[in-house]
Amino acid sequence: MLRPPPTAIFQTVMRGKILCIVHQKGSDPGRVGCLLMERGYILDVRCPCMGHKLPASMDEYEACFVFGGPMSANDCHMGGIRTELDWIPTVLESGKPYVGICLGVQMLARVLGGSVSEHPEGMVEIGYVEIEPTEAGRAYFDGPMHVYQWHREGFALPDSCTVLARGAIFQQQAFRYGQNAYGVQFHPEVTLDMKKRWTTSAAHRLVLPGAQPAVAHIDNHPHFDPPLERWTERFLDRLLPQSVESRELKLAAG
């Protein structure tokens, strides 16, 4: 469940709406959603794969976050995925921030002319994996860090994109397009409770080449999650700088 921000702060520093796109019944924006609400935003959560319509424009929204899911960005035969691929240019043309996470980044890559495919040796990234910033990415990442992953496909990018982080197994891990569109292959939104659910409900994926055992996901959480949470905070403050005041007021209110 998403934790609501303190009522007084929520009423005082309302910042507008954020569109959050998820891909399964019961999915939610996790920690990213909580942090956005704490900054004073209202979340409009929609799931096109369940028939939810997407807005005709971004006029009512401050940003759009597209989260992960078990389907592929190549599943154009699925109505929801086809709808999203056709709709993503609406965000890009609006100039409002777009953030794609896992499936969300892969769909962004496809829309921009890149490709999405499985690893040539059948490898996956499931668990904590180290990534390293590129020269351009040093403005976003302090240095190498372990991030939480759960994917079997990666993406290739056109030259119009700026790669911000790379990995050893799946090379492309984070990128920027223009000034307001971002994609990350990893999952900054996943909480400990979500890890426990995923490693239970999708335990069959933990036998894939490169997947880490469930115990490693849980044991590594206290070591690698705090830096990832701090990174997520900084990224959101950079993406939506007007929300920094909201967080400062929240902290002051205790």
C-alpha cells in the first residue's frame, strides 16, 4: 500500500498530478509513488493493459512515469502495449518529464527508434546488479552502485540518446533523451515487501541464467537499498525541482 503524506502538508503544497502507468492488476508505483506523494503530488494510476484509457494530452499532468511488467515492449499484438507505444510521443512532444522504468524504458527506446531483445546468451538480471555511470552520467550518479533488477530483455539506443549508466551483462542501463525524458533499466520503486512478493509469486524465474536466489534479494536489501533510495530522492528533486520545498516542509513538520 502507498503511504499518504501528512494531511497538512498535502493540502498546503499541492503540486498537481503525476500520471503513473502500470501493467498488471494490483501493481502500484511503490516507493516512487510514495516519494511523489510526499512531495505534494496526486497520482493518477492507469493500466492500459486492463483497458484504462490514456489522456489525449499532458495538459493536466506534471510528469509521466511508466513502470515495469512481465510483458515485452515487442508485444505489439497486446492492445495495452500497442496503445502505450502509440501514446508515448504525446508525452515527448509535450515537453513534460517522462520516466520509464524497466518495461517503461524499453518502450521508450522502441519509440525513439531503438530495439529491444533478449540477451544473446539467454542471461537475465534478477537481483542486485552493479552499474557504472558514463561520463555524462556522473551528473546523475556519484559512482558505481548496485541497483535492483528484474528483466530478461535489454535495449539498444539510437544516437539521439545520451547513455547515463552501463552494466556488464546488459550494457545500457540508463539514458536521457532531450532534456526531460529518462529511462532506467533497474527498479528504484521496489520496496522490501515488493521483493518478497516478487521472489515468491515469480519464483520460477529465479532459475534463469544470471538470476540470484531469493535469499540474496532479501539479504542484500539492507546493504544496497539505502543508497538506491537516496539516489531516487535526488533524481526526483532534479526532475521536479519545485517539489523540493514540499519535502522540506514535510521534514520540518516532523
